[in-house]
Amino acid sequence: MQNPAAVQALKMFSQIPFGYVIFSFLFYFLGGYLLYGALFAAVGSAVDSPAEAQQFMFPITIPLLISYFGLFTFVLDNPNGPASVWLSLIPFTSPIAMMGRIAFNPPLWQMALSMVLLVAGFIFTAWVAGRIYRVGILMHGTKINYKVMAKWFLQRN
């Protein structure tokens, strides 16, 4: 004798597009990892000690906090609302927000735009990190602040 609830659960489970979910997870995980890795690499190249790095870490973690709170506040309540859409398109928040929207089947154009913006965001942050690294790694012992980092970023060869 079969349990009708178990049959219904298996039927629903078989309708989940696992390939789509796994591809999306891997893409957003790697994209977010590379994006934030580039930002943290820029901070690491500019400072000499963990105590100095703390002043630069908080602004990098703010988008992560916003996306976590936005996931539970906006995305899961209204996955197609304007706040959910914007959180899933901005590269700094899209790795978390878009994975929350995947279960609600967002439009393909929003997925594609989010992926393109995430790749462009990674390329841009890697470029910024490279410019800061180029000067910052040589400035051992220099006191660092945002003004100095901006000067390093804008410095020409």
C-alpha cells in the first residue's frame, strides 16, 4: 500500500530542474568568490597587519550583509518585486539574492543580465585590485587610508 503523501512528494521532487539549480549555484558561487576575492586581495596588498585591514574590511562586507538581510526581507517574500530584482542584478549582492530567486523561476533575461553584470563586476574589481596591488605591495610600512588607496589607484605608470 502506497502512502499518497510520499507519492506526491516524489512527484514534486522529480519536477525540480537539478541541472539548472546546480549550474546556477556553481556560477554564482564562483562569481561571488572571485568578485570578493579580488576585493580582499586589494586590501591584503595594501596593508601590513590585520589590525590595519579591519578598517577596509567592513565596507566590503556591507553588500554581503545587505544581500543576506534582503534575501529574508524582500526576496523570499516577494521574489519578483523591485527590491528583489535590483538585489539580484547588482554584482555585489547577486550571488546571494539570485540564488534565493532561483526557486521562484525568475525571467531568463534577468538571469542573463545578472550573470553578465557579475562577470563584468569581477573583471572590474580584479582590474582595481591589480592597480592597487601594483603600488601597494611595494609600499611596506606606509600608513594606509582611503585617500592613499585612491591615489594608488589613480597613479599612472
